[in-house]
Amino acid sequence: MECQTIMELRMLDRSIHKQYEQSPSAKTLDSLTGLHCWIIGYLADHEAEDIYQRDLEKEFGTCRSAISRMLAAMEKNGLVERERVAADDRLKKIVLTPLAKQFTEQIRADSRILEQTLTHGFTETELQTLHGFLQRMQANLMNRSGKETT
């Protein structure tokens, strides 16, 4: 089959999205998506730091408009807030709301379960090889376009 790698990666991506949508935290918060979970986890892991939209763009390799729309949806659903920064009125740091903090551990647990499901039966060496292959594919795309891609 032509483009078999692309098709298999796409199918895996869709399966992962479906699993996130069926997770206990997503069922509790019906507005939650997989990327929302990743953003909540990232913000929780970096709670002691000021995190801005541009940091999320870089971390998740997503364009400004996509992150902006996602943050607007998360803000509307009470998961994040944008707070002004005293040093620069133009900047707004992204912080988790108490609602999002309430579900952080459940989101992490859902992610651990999904990771265990995906990697079941793999040896540590196989996982290291897989991660190397995926990173090399990402690097190939970055080299081709001259910038980060998702």
C-alpha cells in the first residue's frame, strides 16, 4: 500500500483521540479533549512558572490561532484563566482554574492507563527504538519544512 506509514500513524492518532474522549475525566467534563488534557497536565507540571500562550505553541508544536481557539474554549468551559502580568500589561499568563486542578490527577491517571495500553508487550529496548523512530520522523518533517510541525 502506498503511504502505509502515514495511514497507520493517522489511524493510531484517531484511536488515541477516541480513547481520550472515552476516558473517565472526559466523561465527567464533556468539553474535555485529548489536547485539553495535555495542556492541563503541562500547566499543572509547570504551576510554579509563568506560562504564556507562546509557551504552549512551542511545547505542542501548534500554531498561534489553534492554541488561541483552544484556550478560548478551555476558558469558556472554566478550565483555564488568563491573568495579567504586572511586569508587562500585554502578557497574560495561563493558569488552571480550581475545576481543572480538581481533575488533574484523574487526567494523569487516564494518560498513564492509555500509555500502558499502547505500550503493553513492548520491551524497554523496543520502546526506546520506537521513540527514536518517531523523533526521527519529526526531525525529517522539520528539516523538510524548515520549522516545527505537528
